[in-house]
Amino acid sequence: MIRNLIFDLGDVIIPIDLTAPIRNFAMLANVSEEQVRTIWKEHNFINHYETGLIDDEAFRSHVRSLLKNDDWADEVIDTAWNTVLLDLPVERIQRIKELKPHYRLFLLSNTSPIHIRRVNQVLAGLNQPTLGDLFEQVFYSYEVRLAKPSPEIYQHVLTEAGLVASETAFFDDNAANIQAAAALGIQAVHVLPPKTILDYLKDI
């Protein structure tokens, strides 16, 4: 008996393009995408940002320093960073709202504050509730200082929300995240294109 639904954010609720920020920062800095990709990998500051080890200001400072553009305004960096987020299909939000009277709903995302602020702006523009209002509780990697697929983040959610793993379904697009959740007894559902979350929620 499934009583609880946990959703990933990127490519489950909102479509994303992970290559878009690299493309945009490369254009802004007039360097190759490969150079940007190498810098990201070498310095690992994005992982530090998404697990709350550095804040917005430090993240932007790293971008300016590593791409050698000290004069970039915060908005320039934020806009390029947010190009990862594609158009949000409002019908996915509507379906989650329909499920709210019947299930306990949660969000679990490896993400950053800049992205979450932008998603909430998009939701407001669509006359939809913010993520914090849509779900009973939201778990962001930068707030809990843990990231998927670490088993600790799933255990944190189960404990914090008082959930029984076998009564909980988790929807994610990443195979490693699915495997880690399933290892704890959570009913993990791998969201794979061309299907969307609407297909997986159809018969719930």
C-alpha cells in the first residue's frame, strides 16, 4: 500500500538541459565548452554549492574567478546558471495537486538556491503554488548537506517525515539514485523518456 510519494525535481517535474549552463558560460567567457567542463570538474565547487558547503555569493565568486570575469553581475551568472531549467509543463503540477488529498507528497532534489528561486518564480508566473506549498515537505541537498545517491539522504527523509520505506514511492530520472533508494526498501520508480511523470502517475 503506497501512502507517500517522493519526487525528484529535474527531469521529473521540470525538464532540464544539463549542458545549457556550460554552453552559456562558455559563450560569456569566450572559451570552449570543453574548457568550462574541465574547470567545473577540476574544482568541484558545484558539488560544494549543492551540498551547502558554500553559499550563493561564494558560488558566484568561484565562477568569476575561474572564468576570469570579475565584472559579471550576479544576474548574469544566475541567468546563465538557470538556463539548465527548461519550460515547466503545468499539467505535471496539476497532477501533483490532484494527488495531494490522497498521499503525503515530498520533494527530494540535488539542487541549488539559485535554481529553487527560479523554479518558484516560474510557478508564480503560472499561477501555481511554490514548491514549499505544493509539497508537505521539501528536502534540498544544499539545506540537508547531503546529496543523492548517498543512502544517508534517503534515511534522513524517511526519519524526518516519519515514513515507512515500503509504503513510499520515489520517482527519479537517475539510475544510481533509484538503486540507492531501492536498497533501503523504497518503491523506486525510474522515470525514463519518452515517458514523463504523468505516465507513471496515471494509474495511481
